[in-house]
Amino acid sequence: MGTLWKVENLTKEFEIRSEFKKIKVTALKSINLEIYKGEILGLAGESGSGKTTLGKVIIRLIDPDKGKIIYRDIDITKLPERVLRKYRKNFQIIFQDPYKSLNPRIPVGLTVMEGITGNKKERYEKAVELLNLVGIKEKRFYDYPHQFSGGERQRIAITRALSTEPEFIVCDEPTSNLDVSIQGQILNLFIELKEKFNLTYLFISHNLKIIRFLADRVGIMYKGEIVEMGKTEEIFENPKHSYTQKLIESSFAF
Amino acid sequence: MKKLLNVRNVVVGNEEIKILREISFEVNEKEIVSIVGESGCGKSMTLKTIIKLLPKNLEILSGEIYFDGIEIVKYDAMEKIRGKEIGMIFQEPSSYLNPLFTIGNQVEEAIKEKIEKKEKKERVIKILKEMGLSSNVYYQYPHQLSGGMQQRAMIAMSLINNPKLLLADEPTTALDLTTAFGIIDLLKNLVTKYNLSIIFVTHDISLAKYISDKILVMYAGIIVEKGPSNLVYTNPLHPYTQKLINCLPEKYKKGERIKTIEGQVPSLKDLPEGCPFSPRCEYKKKICENYIPGEIKIEERNVRCFKYGNFMES
């Protein structure tokens, strides 16, 4: 397994303006991380621990303050957007809330078509094929997002992410707004798609039950730092950091 | 144990749709009862029926609800009970707290007794502390608190009048696991401390097992299974309960596929004529398509399924 992403010393601070003063919040504290090709790397931690920020910084939706992001031996930390565009289609993100992440005024089929290259007919056919793959039928191609259920919308968001033929997807709590029964379907879908398209996932979730089921390796984040990282089985069987222990304990209490 | 709430054959809906169909259950004193099911099964509507806050287009068509000796369905002074005898907390505390007033102000406002301002403040600070918040929270505004703290403030507000029953509508779904765990333990402790009964709505059946004494499993407005939590979780009888438990990722090893429930919850506008779960059920017989199964009592549980009991194989 080759290294797909390498992150060195990544630091990000946000400035929060409250009434009269500015407060600096460190979202990421010198993060070092490698993501191997073809793996599912789980990222767990409570809200505000910097999981989402890390996911967004890696694919440069947010620029880091310090540190390096290396994608396939290319340092993309400082690449200008017009050069980065070449690589953009290789990495995608799926958000938590499928109610907010789809444009309510564009039929879902056209949303998926946007990411596909080729002439109109080819793009249409590819979009139909991808939608079929996640279980959305062709007759619903021109339906709007509000006509779909939460689970279906998340499927559409996944299709849109797949439309650019990416090799890496950041999954930011993609099932936490869904029912348990739908969650199972979506998790299965993630596994199937990974096998079919040789994908690599950074799977962010506060639900350790999902992380244990899905991830090959897991990183535990706490206050902007990765406090523990390793193979999933090892972390769950023998957590070393006290925060990891606490997290596992409260997750598996019920 | 004394019965606190007794819901008998309640049907809720209007001329077109029935959203709750013959709901019957009991809540004893100092008991936590969970209602489990997918979205759109009528879990929240059951709570709204008990507190009589149904949307305008829906009404209680038949049935009786006894709360502490009073029949609620025909009772027209609900404001004496609501907020005083029955408290309620919701999924997103931030949307139920007024952003313009301090927590202290809002909790004080909920006190129904006529007492002096100083006494009110003392009482509020006392309850905030019991909820695990610092007394400083009295002077703070909702946006200064985290989601978990807001939920604790909401619980304080709902308990300030010492209610006998607390209705909790997915109070931990929007929270982190660690924060949620704190809230759940708090609720469990409140039962003995405040002589409280809780109806806890959740879609996570493993959480329901952890917190409650009894579980009610709902599907499309029907209680398909009810019984002691441990039994329902470890040895579910109704096919829906079985499948719901099989959806949990913790039941699987890495690399396995989760056995999901095929299909979707039916829309309440076109429910199947018979058992609402029959289109998704692997044990479906002909009788399931035409009749809604009645309640059968087996193994300390009440189940509504034709799989059990003596029905002709057809």
C-alpha cells in the first residue's frame, strides 16, 4: 500500500470575534498523518475536536496556517487554485446533512451531471448509471432534492462525489442524521463503492461503533490534536491514551 | 407499583389518515419507558398526544388516557397539567431556548407557583446545580452554553415544578456520544431523586435498552412489540424488532455486510390494508395482507404479529 496523503505539522487557528475582543482558537495543533491508498482511515473525537477542520484542510477547502500537505508526492499546500484545479476532481467530500448539501433548485440528475465530462449524452448516461448504482431510478432524474428522503439524498450526495471519478473521499459524519436502518444501508454502500472504485476514505464520525465496523486504522482527536492513532483492533482492544479509554467506555456503555 | 399513566386504545388522526392506531401502554411510577422506531413511526406524535399538543389538523378520535387518576382526553384544563405535572424536553435545545433571555430568567419564568423573586432565584440555582451546571449559568445566555449544557438547562426548566412525568423526545440525538452519555446518566439518576417517570423517545434501540425498564417498538403508528427492555433487546419477537436490532453496526465484524431492512417506512397516506410491516417482512403470510394483527401476550411481552398464536397456515 502506497502513501496517498502525507500531512506534516499541520496547524490551523481560527479567530473568533466576540463582542469586544478577538479570541484565537487552535483547531489543529501540529497534526502528522499518513493516509495509505485503499484504506479507510477513521477519525473520531467529540464535537469541536477539529475532525471536520482536518478533513477540510487536507483537501484544501480551508488553508492551513502552518505545515505541509503532500498528495502523491506533490506538495499542494501552497499550490494556487488554478493549478490545484487539475487535482481537485481526485478528491471529494460528503457532508453530514444531505438536506443542506444539495442545491434545492437543481434537479438531482443535473447536479450529478455537473461533475462529469464529455458531451451531453455521455454525461447523462454516466449520471444515470451512477444513480442506478446507488439505487436511484432513472425516472427520478429530474426530481428535486426535497422530493427525496434523507437516506436517498445522502445517496445522491455520494453519487455527486463519485461523478468526478475521485480516488479519495472525505466522509464527514455521513450517517449521523439518518435513522439506524438507513445508516446500515449507507454503510454497506460505502463498502461496496470502495471495492468497486478502489477508493480511499477518511471517515469522520463521533460514533465509535461505526468506526470499529468500518475503519482499517483510526485516529482519535482531542482539542485539535491526534492523541492516539493505530490499527482499529489494537486501539479498541488496548487503548493507551486516557481520553481514548473514556471515549470507548462511553460509546460502548449501551 | 402504582400506575402513573395508562394509555388505552388511543387512535389519533383525521378523516383521511390515522397516525396512531390503537395505542395502549402503561407507565408506572419511577419507571423509564422507551419508544423506539424509525422516523415517521409516530414516536413523537405519541408524546404530543399525551400532552395534548397535536397539530391542528389531527385529533384524538377514540381511546382514553389516564394520568394520575385524571382522564386526559376529555379534560379541558390541560394547562394545569402541562409543564407542571408533565414536563417535556426536545431534541434541539437551542431552538427551544429564547436567545434573548438568560437561562436564569427562562427557568424562573417556568415556575408556576407564586413565590417571591428571591426564593425563585434560589430554587433555580439549586436545580441548575443538581443538573451538573455551575451557578454562573444563571446569568448566561443560551449561546454561551454548549449543546450538552443547553440540554441540562432544558431539563432543569422542565423539572422546576417537580413534575411526575417527563417526556423526552430524542434529547441526546443531536449530542456527541460522550456528552449524551452524561445526559443519559443524569436522567437515570433523576428517576429516584425526583420520583419521576420518563418516556424516552429514541431511534437507537441499544440506547433504549440501556436507559429504560420497558421498550415499546413502534411501526407506522402501531406498537408492534412491548415488554421489558432486556427481553426485547436480547430476544426480540416481532420481525421488525429483530431487523431493527440487526441494523446496528456493533453487531457486525469488520468486512461483513450489515443486514438492513429492505424498503421504506410506508407513507401514512397509503398504508397497506393489513399489517403495515408486511411489505418488508420475510415471514409474510396471506393473512398479513388483509388483517392487522391483534395483541398477543407471550413471554412477558405483547406482540402484534401473526407469526405467533394459532392462525391457519394460508
